[in-house]
Amino acid sequence: MPFIREPPKLQEVFVLSTPQHMLYKLIWEVREFNGDTDTEELFGYRNSGFAAFNCAVTALHCADWAWSAGGPETKSLLAEKFKFNISGNDRSDVIAFSDALEKANRDFYICRRLANGAKHMRRGAQPHSVHAAVEFSPRSYETEGRYLVDFVIKDGDVTMLVSDVFARMCDFWERLYRQIGFLEDIFVEGS
């Protein structure tokens, strides 16, 4: 089990200084995303689109934070678990870690496509099967003018709600952070 140390204060941030903080940020962003999808505000679904981008970016950056916070023992453990080689160059090693995560976790792959696709404003056909879409359907026949708005991912022949992708990423990072000592065990009180 790695030694959990007091993290140094980061100069350019307000309250983020540990991978645990990034996980909490991701959980908060997912909650915001889920809350924004059902709004009566005209074109309010666009706020969900912004929130979805934030979720994808934070899910992606949880890898950077895990790598940067880890000591040599943790980095070796991650390399063994996700089957990649450490070169000793932190910049290329964090990329190798993210590439290995893509192979091990399809949700991470999807978040990386969403984050980079929006960040770099990619247009036209891409060399992958991930497509993001917003789908509208009538809420009910009794509620005229209200629609359900679903943010979906089409990954080849599979269609899924992006909220499910984000929820699984929260679970993934919580489990991994717990395994490598970045989160304390959950206290369970007996009755």
C-alpha cells in the first residue's frame, strides 16, 4: 500500500490538489449534467452539452492526476495493472498510461474522444466509431411542448446514454483510486 502524504499546495488552483479532489469534481460535474438535462428553459439542453464536455475532460484528467500524484511504486503498479512500459519520461509515460486506459476501459476511450473532439473542434469523419448525439422525444402526450432530451453515444452498433458512461467513469476512478491509496476506505457503521 503506498504511503499517503500531505499534498503540496498547488499555486495555480483554488481547492484542487489531489486526485481525490478531481474525483469529487467529476462527481459534482456529473450531478450538474444530470440536473441540466431536464429543464423547462428554452434551449436549456445546451447547458447540458457544456456540462457533458466538462465531465469528459475531468474523467480524462483523472488519469493525469493519478499519474502525477503517484510515486515510483504507484506508477509501477499502474504500469503492471494496465500493461504498459514506463520510459522514465513523465510526459510520455502519462500518455502511455492514458493509451493503456483506453484499451482497458471503453468509457475512458469515449471520454477521450469527447474531450478532444470538442477541444480541437474536429469536423467531418474521424478514424473511430464514437458519435455523440442529442435526441429529443415527446415527454408525454399530456405535456404539450415538453420533450425528453437524451445525450447519447453511438459506439459502432451500440447506443448508450452518456450519463451512464460518466457514472461508470466515476465508479472506475473511485475503485482505482482506492486500490492505489488515493482514497480512504469507506466507513460502514454497524447497527
